[in-house]
Amino acid sequence: MKQTKPKRPPARRRRSKTQSPKAAEIVRLVEALSTGVGSHDGVVLGRGIADLLRDAYRERLGSVPRWVRELVAYYAREKRAR
């Protein structure tokens, strides 16, 4: 009797480094804007946007939304990866 290998489940899309759709969209936008200027410049731009958002939410609301915290963490990881 011939043994058959069990079928693997279909490949899933790779999970984004950010779970929030808002944060993921900003990351995609920064990547699109920084295409051709170097990855370091994109990280600097993204980090600046994330910091501005964090400071603005903290100033106006006193708390920072989860998606902004994810964005800040994403660009902090990018810094450590270099």
C-alpha cells in the first residue's frame, strides 16, 4: 500500500509587523513615499510621523491609541535591526 503525505494547509499571508490596519497603512504609505531614497530615510520619516502622532494624542487626549503605540514600536524595531 502506498503511503500518502498529509496535505498541508494553504499558505497563510505573512502577518504584518503591525496588527492594526491604521498602523499598517501608515507603514505602507511611508514605504511608498521613501521608495528610491534609501531605507534609512524611510525609517527616519516613519519614526518622525510616529513620534508626532504619539505626542499629539498624548497632548490632546492624555492617552495614546494602540495603533499609534504599534507604529512607534514598529519603527523602534527598525532602528534595532540596523
